[in-house]
Amino acid sequence: MDEILLSDATDQLAALRGGKIGARELLEAALARTDRLDLHINAVVARDAERALAEADAIDAARARGETLGALAGLPMTVKDIFDVEGLPASLGMKGLLARTAHDAEAVARVRKAGAVVWGQTNVPAGSSDLQTFNKLYGVTRNPWDQDRTSGGSSGGSAAAVAAGFTALEIGADIGGSLRIPASYCGVACHKPTWGLVSQRGIPAPPGYVADYDLMVVGPMARSVRDLQLLQTVLAGTAPAPIPAPRDLRVGLWLDEPSFPLDPAVRTVIEAFAARLDGEGAVVEPIGSPVPAGPMIEAYMTLLAAVLGGAYSPAVHGILDLFRAPAKIAKACGAGPFSWAHGLLGSTARHHEWLAANEARARIKAGIASVFEHRAIVLAPVAPTAAPAHNHAGMQLSRKISTSDGRRIRYLDQIDWIVLATLCDLPATVIPIGSAPDGLPVGLQIIGPPGADAATLATASALEVLAGGYRAPPGLG
């Protein structure tokens, strides 16, 4: 059973349709594998097994009657614990939300309608607001490749569950690399869609809010690009595009950004892959900064802080407002976008301040068009390092992570490379392309022009063949 559980969703669905396995049998196997292996990984934190088994039985009976079933009929899957799932808490890793009851989020409702059997939720950092996955409610999620390393955040439970073979498909969300960074760290694939393409309905918002979160997207995570395409079709109706031959690709390779750190071990893996792509006939041209990095990070951090600040109560805002004057002084004295001052000013931004950041974003988005005039995609790192060691001490602003050449870089530098696609509403697909010398996976961002989700996924499908695709973590195969 482990062999089928480590195959991708497309193969699992073929086995279900072909009668090689039943929906109940596949679900029971997934539950048993999770029981056996998740004790130390801690990816799946809540279950609704009784309901899921009943749904699986109903699908088996409908298939036996010859009924027409949905695209995901009988496939067991889990969902990131920020989405409302009927019968399960969308706790965001916080005890205070455990008692909240809700109907299925729009994305969850879509996969259920397609026949998926949703049986559990995967761990997130508290409030879904860290680059590691740990909280006081459920504890730490560990990387299946090395339990001393983080699985990333905030979709760290999702990535660990997919990598370990507990689920073949996951629904995640990304506002600060929350899909892309965990996928890279755990050696799986994901797609960050164009903003607004997939509904956010059912992600808990402040009471009374109905507007979508700025910058945030909902997207698929899986072990293969064809599975990403399958789930993206269910979530957004995105029809797959023809897969290009590598020789027909013109690619911009973005590795040199003076203000962004990049571990030599990660750079070597990406350069080796780019050389293989070049050898297949693709035109691979190194490019400098697609847009000015400083203004890009500045605008992103202001807009991100404004999103996070939108959830604060009036009382909290009143307290934070007392610190705006010293924050302005600190910023005038050189405090940068990764400072407490910038974060406080962003989270309490006045309307004219938000408008200024939004105007900066609009100018950057207008400038990105020239990047894709003569190339189909941009290839870029996902994060500056492979999965770092767990580090839960202190504030995120004060943490450091180590590179393979002995440097200590800012913890928040993990998000540098993901900002371009997020700020500019660009689709970005991540695939694993190799391993660093310590054996940890390294992922690659495949970034496309605005709205070109189908084309970006199709290109990723072509590159996945060259990269070799998913590999099971040692000891979990």
C-alpha cells in the first residue's frame, strides 16, 4: 500500500477508476500510514475519520452502480488548518478558535463536489504567521527529510504530509511564500496562482469582513505538476495548456540580486539544472533585477503589515498608535523594511500611506511587463537556503539562519525571493530540482507573466521531466 500512497493523485485516481483499489481501502491505508509515521513528523493535527469513511463507502457504492463521478472521486486528502472544514476546527494553531464551527470553505466545497474525501487538517504556525510550523496547541511539525529541520511555514504541515505520503493533494494559501517555501524545503510541488483566481472564502477573517485579503492566494500542493493542474482545474476551472518542448523555451535566470542572500549550495543546484535545460536547447539567459529590489521589498512589507494589522482590534490599534512617532523617527534614521518600525507603521498605516505603497506596487507591476517581452518564464530561487534548523526563540525579526558557507543571515530573508510574484500578482510554480550536499531538497520558482497560470504550469510540467520529479524522503519510501 505504501507504493500507491507515494504515487501521485493521478495514478491513485486511475487505480480507483480501474477497480484496483476501493475508496475505503485507500483511505484506510492513508490513515494507517499516518498513524505509523506521523508521530514524530506531526503534520496531520485533526481528523474526521468516521465521516470520511462513510463518504468513501458512498463513493465505492456509487462506482459499483456505474454512476458518473467527479474528477477526484474517492481520493483521500487533507487541508491546511486555515480553511473552514465542516466538522473540523479551522484553528490556525490557536486554542481560542477550536470551538468555532463553520461550513466548508469554497475551496474545500469544490474538492468535495469533485469527490475528494477530506479526512484531516494539517498543522500551521500560530495565526498562520511564521516561516516555521509550530504552535502551543499542536506542537512542532518536522521536515520528513530531517526531523531537526523545519518543514517551513505556514503550509508546513501540508508540505510534510504530501512529502511523507499521507496525502496526495493539499490546499494551501500563500501570502509570504507560505506554499512555495514549505514545498521547496520538503521536496514537493506547488502553484501560487494569480491573485483572485481561487476563492478565499472560508479563510477566517475579522468578524464582519467579506473582502479578500490583499496579496494572499489559495493554491494546490502535490507530488507532481500534473496533479497541480488537476487540482487547479477543480479550484479555478483553469484548463491545462500544451506542454512546451524545452528547446522552444526562452528563460530568464534570476540568481544575482545584490541585496538578497543565496546559499552557494542552493545556487549550485539551480545552476546545474539551468545548464541541463540549456543542453536541451532552451535559451537560458541570466538576468539582473527584474524590478528594483529595494522599492519592491519596501512596498511589499508595508502592504503585508497592513493585511496583518487589519485583524487587530481597535484597542490594539490604539496602543500601537502610541508608538507611531518613535517608529517614524527610527525609520528616518535608517530602519529598513525588516524592522519593528516599518512593521508598526505598516500595520497602523493611514490611508494615504497605504495608497503610497499601493502606487509603488502599481509602478512595479507596470514595469514587470518588459521582463516577459522576450522570455516565457523567469526561473528563480524559492528561498536562500535549504530547510534550516528549527529556531523558535525570540521574535522573527531577531532570528538568524545559517548558510552552508558559514554566514548568518536574517530569518526573514527567507521571503526575499518570493516577493516578486506576490507583489506583482504573478503565477509561480515550484518544483523540486535536486538536493544540496547535505541531502536536503532544493526547489525552483517558475514565474510567468500576469494571468498565465496554465502556461506556467505547462512549462513546469516540461521542466519536471528534466528535474526527475518527486523523491520520497529516506526511510519513508
